[in-house]
Amino acid sequence: MGQATHNFEIAEKIVSDPRLDFVLGSMHQLPKTEDFCFIDYNEYTLDGIYGLAQRYFEEIHKLCKWGQFDVLAHLTYFMRYLKCKAKIDIDISRFDDIIAESFRLLAGNGKGLEINTSGIRQGFGDTFPDLKYVKLFREMGGEIISIGSDSHTVGDIGANAADGIETARAAGFTRIAYYINRKPNFIEL
């Protein structure tokens, strides 16, 4: 469910469909902006980029507060394009408090966090989020982790899943989740 924060009413109608097994919550764009993949970050000052990041994490927090999904998908999505396309690297640790609060909301509502492996094959060099934030999710009480490859082609299905599993293990998780009828089922690592 991308951009649920843009219209919670429509999002709630969609996620209430009983045929759904699994609902990812994600944020690909901010209200009144284009998808992060289309933004020309070189047109922004560094302060402007940090402003976009602040707005992104605020929207993620709203999404986690709403919570009508199963797993938060590819946290730090925007950094894929910032680093790989614009060659700009920022330190997001200034947002650790709002990220931690988002994780508390997820954990408190029995929601999970996806370790998305697409950054490994797409030149970012790490998962979304990276190990630091997967550990933080666990510290905030998170118990549900899923692994996703963000495959848009058949050849990418399951790509770098072993790396995602290793990140989960390194963060202290002993199982990963998959969903049937919006209920988590677990595979021991």
C-alpha cells in the first residue's frame, strides 16, 4: 500500500479486501511531489535534501501510526536514488528519534519490518534499511521481520535473500515471517 498517508479513506477500503494475504506499507513519494526515483536531487541544496528526508520520515511515522498494513516496506527507499542516481550520501542519524518512535508503533501493533535486498543488486550496496536500523527495530520491541527482494522482474525474485537473512540474524532475529490471510507465519533461521 504505497502512499496511504495521501488518502487514508481510500487506503482503508483497499486493505480491507479479505482476499489479501499480505499488505506492505510503503512511501514512494511525499504529498504533492513526484516519486523519489524521479526527483533531481542535484537541484536541491544539502539543507533541502535533509528537508525532504525529514518529511519522508514524518510521513513514515504517520503511516506507522495508521498501521493498517502488515509490514513496513523498504525504509530508507529514497536513499537508493539519492546515492545511486545523484551520488549524494547523507547521514540520517539525525532522524533516529522519529525512526525509533515509528518502530515502537510498529512493534506495539504487532507489525513487521521488511529487510529489502534490492539495494544490494542495484548499486546501493546494502539492504533497506541497513543493519543499524534492523537492530533498532528489535531494540524497540520489533519481533516480525520479512525479507523482500523488490523484484520487478522474474529474474530478481528472491535476489540476495541470503543477505537479508544474514542481516536479520546479525540483528538478533531467529525467524522471518511470511503471511497468509494477513496473519504472520514464521520460518526459523
